[in-house]
Amino acid sequence: MVESQQIQIKKITQSRLPEVDMVNLEFGQTFSDHMYVADYANNEWQAPHIVPFGDFSLSPANPALHYGQALFEGLKAYKADNGDILIFRPEANLGRLNLSADRLCMPAYLEETFMEGLKELLRIDADWIPSAPGSSLYIRPFMFATGEFLGVKPSDTYKFAIITCPVNAYYSMPLRVKIEEQYARAVEGGFGYAKAAGNYAGSLYPAKKAAEEGYHQLLWTDGKTHEYFEESGTMNLMFVINDTLLTPALSTSILAGVTRDSILTLARDRGMKVEERKIAVAEVVEAAQNNTLQEAFGCGTAAVISQIATIGYRGNDLQLPPVESRKYSLAFAQELNDIRTGKTADKHGWIVKV
Ligand SMILES: *Cc1c(COP(=O)(O)O)cnc(C)c1O
């Protein structure tokens, strides 16, 4: 086993926690007292630090600002009823972070050091992990170039960091989504499978257009033909038709969600038929029209499952069955919640206890 690096710790003098209203948290607006930071220089990761949450200082010629050499991750930790701190599938997130890093010519981060560092950060900020039902600590690892030069080439230096946010149960209204046939989030051969910062900048404009038409989010289709579904906003997309769980097969233009993988696993566990394949827009529109489309939802770490109520297609709104009737996705949401909070046996080894 590779040894993890020694962490240097500098704690805050006074916690900001007493000033925080933990009952009314807006997602991504409140940050815990500490953050984890490590620098890459001289071809290796330097010893990490845990320090008070605070600003970075950057060169105006930082290549992440000019050319987007930057990536991120998202995962959650939960407080079990007995007070244990449980992290959901952190190895999967580190694996994906390193896949994204490879695509962006950035260095992989160190597994042992990451796991030890994340645990230490959560221990230090344990009081920031809410325990109300459905609440959690959202964990945001990220990495970006820190060089000082203009020119399109990989940087020699990088920063890896982890910040965390307490979040409440994510209640989202069943969504109105629009099938996007003009713009693309990602294309085959591009880097849609990487959680690269630039993918999200490019999705803002089409999402803004859809919002002007009264939709919460887009259903992305493939960039070449726009005939096949890819994702739902920044979530993976799933349908239930004929009691079969359908989701687009992974490709270079689809982000391999940890929630997606977890739901597919739970579906297979219960003997449900699962198909990962190309899913035509025409197939789903037809199923919605002849009432065989039972469920449609987005899935991702932040919201876990976001129900889709209405699908806008070429100026028409297709209404989907009421959310209360969606026995599969409601069951998956409950099962996932029970596993993540330690209420159900963790038979797939998804939980890392701090
Ligand atoms: C992060 C993300 C997802 C969901 O991934 P999870 O690991 O389940 O959170 C899906 N699609 C896109 C584009 C994403 O950025």
C-alpha cells in the first residue's frame, strides 16, 4: 500500500458555525470552516494542508482562467443516527476525477492521500454535517492549473482543493424540461465524459434560452443527429417503459454518474430489466403519447432523483404520469437514502466510514 502524505493543519480561531442558519440553507451558498489544499510542482504533489476556508491568490496569467484547464467533482457525506460520518462512494469520485484529469492533461491525485485528507477534513468540520433527515454535507473536490503564462499548453503546476457545504434535503419541483435539438452539451470525441469546468460554461446559454421559454432544464440530445438522448441538464437521464429501466449507454459525450451507476445496480438487484443503450427521442415521445412512458427522471449527487413532469418537444408539452405513481424511482430514492445514512446494509461496499 502506498503511504499517504502527512497533512499540515491550521485551524480557524473561531468557527463561523454559530452564525449559520442550518434550517434555511441554499444549496452551495454556505461553506464549512476549513478546506483541503495541495499544490503540484516539480512533477509531484506536495504535502497537503487543511486551512481556514478562504481566497486563493492567482496570477492574472493563470491558464485555468484563459484556457479552462480546470475540473471538479461532487459527492456527499451523511451523519448516521448514531453520529457516524459516512461518505458515499468516494473512490468512485476520485476515479472519475483522475479520468477527467487525464483528458485535460492534468496530474492524477493520490488515492491514499485523498481518502485520508477527506476523512481528516470531515473530522475537523464534523459539526458542519447536518443530521436532519435528507440533509448532508456536499463535498466539492476540484483541480485547476496554476501556471503563469499565455499559450495553449498544459501547465506545469496545479492546485487540488476540497471545499464542503452543508445542504438540506433537496426538494425540487417535478421539472418541465425541453428536448434540445439545436445546441449540444458535448459531442463524441469531445470531453463530455470529463467533469471539466468548460462543459458547464457552454451549457449556460442553451439553458437560459430554454428558461425563457418556461422550462427548468434541457434534455440534451447527441450533437450529430439530435435523434438520441444524452443527459438531463447536469444529471444523467432515465426512463421507465414497460417496467424496464432505460438509460443512454455511456460514451465520450456522457458523464458517467455515480448516482446513475448506483441506481442501475439497485434496479438489477431487484431483478428489474435494465437497458443501457441508445434511446431515440422518437421512442420516448411515442411512449409518452400512448401512455406507456411510466417514469422519467434525472439523477445526480445533488438532487439524487429529479422527477420530470413535462417534456417539451417541438412546441408541444407532453405530460407524464403523476409523481406519486412512480414506484421505481421513488423506491430507488428511498433505498439510496437508507444506504447512505447507514439504515440499510451496504452490500456493495459503497460507504466509507470516517
Ligand atoms: C456530475 C454530473 C452528473 C451526475 O454525476 P453523479 O456522480 O451522479 O453526481 C451527470 N451529468 C453531468 C453532466 C454531470 O456533471
